[in-house]
Amino acid sequence: KNQVEQSPQSLIILEGKNCTLQCNYTVSPFSNLRWYKQDTGRGPVSLTIMTFSENTKSNGRYTATLDADTKQSSLHITASQLSDSASYICVVSDRGSTLGRLYFGRGTQLTVWP
Amino acid sequence: EADIYQTPRYLVIGTGKKITLECSQTMGHDKMYWYQQDPGMELHLIHYSYGVNSTEKGDLSSESTVSRIRTEHFPLTLESARPSHTSQYLCASSDEASGELNEQFFGPGTRLTVL
């Protein structure tokens, strides 16, 4: 069964600190993995997309890593800001289906305190 | 910011009412999707469309229906709303040209509450 598991479920950090969110997946055959940021009451916004051949990708203070062998990904946030408070969702796409089906994790709820 | 819009943003209605959630995108994307999301849970695909006059049911069974008469418009309808339909509904679209990446752009969502 294709699944995406994220940890931790929730995280509280102080402004300016770094943090790392984890994602494990069993989706096969793998096509790509993306991290989305979802503010409360809003739709998800894409942060990074990585294909099988990519093992790291950055977007400002966000750096995602991918280990396709162990089927693990992480999202590292540097020098956190209050505006980083949101849910971070790991999404994996499979290869081969015409739809390009997406498998969603439940997200990590990050809260940044001043 | 993606050019995909949903209305209304919030809707509170009584049981038995018929409702239509609107979704429009101005990017000319072929594929459009409806997801349902409960608090703290993952998104579940309930409907999708490859293009005009194409609609399919997603992974999660839903009593809602959709139509795709125009490329830019993908409304979702509930004929008789029930409290179990209370949820957040997210619309998304993607460009066929993005190929395997299938990058989906999401609207802001509609928060539906059925009393």
C-alpha cells in the first residue's frame, strides 16, 4: 500500500532556531517528492519538488533532501520566522499512471514562538 | 501566487440544502482536481478531470458531483448537504505539459459546515 508518513506530528520552536521535518514513503514506482506549506485555512503552496536523481534542493531558507534508496526525505528550515508557522506536507507522486497520482502525508504542524 | 480561485471561502448551511462550490483557474490548465481535507488529516482526492467533458471519481467516495463544461471552471455540487459533509474542500489544477512532475496548484479552499 502506498503511504507517506511524516514526523513529528507537531513541533514548537523559538524564532530564529532551525528545525528538520521528516518524511518516509512507500510509494512505488516513485516519480517525485514535493514539500508543500499550508497556512491555516489556505491551500497548500509548493516549496520544492525533487525527482529520483535529485538529492537536495533549496528554496530560500528551506532545504529539502531526498534519499531514494531509503525512501526518506527531510525538510530543513533555517533561522525560523513567525511566518513559518504552518503545516508542512510531504507529497509523493507515482510513475506510470496517467493521472500522476499524489500521495499526501498528514503534515507536520510547526509553530514558531517569538 | 497561483491563479486559481474558490468561492465561497466559508459556507455554513442547514441539512438538506443544495450547494455548489465554485473553482476557477486562469492558467489554461487541462487537469483539475477536488480534494477533501479534515483537520490534521491528509488530503483525499474526490474528483478529477483531464479536460472539458471529462470527469472521474477519486480515491475517496463522495456524494458530490462535478462538471467540466469549460476548461477554466470545475464546480462541485452537493444535492443534499449533511453534517458528514462538513470539511475543507480544496480545488487544484495542473498543466498537461508539466508531464510526470504534474505540479498541482491549489486554490485557497472552501470551509463547509453543515448544521
